[in-house]
Amino acid sequence: MRYAENKQDFLNVADELLNAYLNTSAVRGGAFLVASAKLNQYFDDPFVFILKCDFEPKIARITDEKSLLNQVEMAINAKNMKSIQYPFMPEEGMLEPAELKIHQASHARYFEDFLKYVEYEQSMPEILHHQVLGLVQQQLERDYEHKPEEREQEEKDLEIWAASEKRELQEKWTPTQVMDAANYLAQQKPDLEMRIKLDHISVKAQLADYGRKVHIARQGERYVILIEGDYLHFEKGVSPVELLRPDDLHAVIERITREEENDR
């Protein structure tokens, strides 16, 4: 409708909109208006407005000695006019082609009839979930190209892993493979979060931090998470840890190794 080449094309699309409204469950008599208007200051293409105002009984009375019309039985009431504007303009000079704006003084049930035609995009966790599964599937195809039985078992294990609320480390990919996958996802959304829980200790970082500032390693039968950064600060309360003079990393690793050997 925005790009109708002539008046007749515009009217044809307007008729389709009117017929769609007539098929709603809450159709009411009144005026159904379709208009286009251009904001020349910012845009070359016009906006489209669809307006509906209802007929209301006995809302006006016209009386004077010259008028033969004493009472209006039915009249258009613009007080509760509903209007749909497309596209949505959140700010002057800015358009959102994927959104429209509904202007209405009160809720109208017939807008609900259009909701079944509205598709909602996947949430970011859902998108991330599907993309990770896609990357894993691609890796399985490369690793088990000539091993159909082993691949089938891996795919079953993948389904169980993906559906689990609490997931453990699978130990299937090398750090390089994980970094490549993390970089691919982070390029699409740089602020993707990564949440890890080591026993009772929670770590919250960005996915892009893996391999750069957050590292995961094994020491015997235990896991170790290494976190690096340029500064360290504490929140809420005071603890003696804030007085620490940190050891060298190699000294810490040696101490962890000795403790692990003593626990055997």
C-alpha cells in the first residue's frame, strides 16, 4: 500500500484490509478509513494509517429553528477512534520497518483477531541454543563421516545433553575448537553471557572472554578455572582477602598440585 503506483492500486489494497476487518469477531458499524501521508522533512516514502471509529446511538442533538433535523439517531464517534500506523517512528527521522504503532483510547477485542497472523522472533537464548547445536552437528559430521553407528550414538548423547537443565562439562572439543565456536557466536552478539558454576562458586563472564580472560583446565581429577584481568576490586563488605599480596601463578599451580597429590 505504501508503494501503490496509482489510486486504484491503493483502493484495491484498502478493500482487502476492510474485508479482513469484516471477518473479525468484534466487527461494528462505523467508518473505516485508510490514508497515506508523507513526512517530507525526513522521508520519501509515505506512512499508512488505518483508522476505525464506531457508530454510536444518540450521541448528538442538533436543534435550531431553521433545522429540520432535530435528533441524530446514529453518528460517528471519534472519541474512541482506533488507529494503526505503519511503519512505527520511535523518534523523528527514525523508522522501524518491522514494527507498527497502534493508537487507541481503549482496548478493542478485534485487534486480538490479528494476533494469530503475527510471528514472534526467537529469544536470544533460543537462538544461541540452536546455533550451538548447529555447530556441534557440523563437528559430528566431520568427525564421524565414515562412522555412522558412532555418529548416531553421539547424536543421541547430544540430545540428552541439550535438553538437560544442569549440564556438565562434556570434554569433547579441544580449547581451539571451543574458541572458534565462541568467536563465531560472539561476532553476532558481542555481549553474550557465559555462566559457569564450579562447586559452589559462580563465574559470570562474556562468551568472548573464554580463551582470553577465562581459562578452564584440569588438575588430576579436579577442574581449575583461571581468570585474568588488569585490576581486581571487591564489593559489599570487607574481608581479609582484600589485604592479599598475590603469589606468582606458578607458585599457586605448584601448591594446587601438592594438595591434589596429598588428597590421593
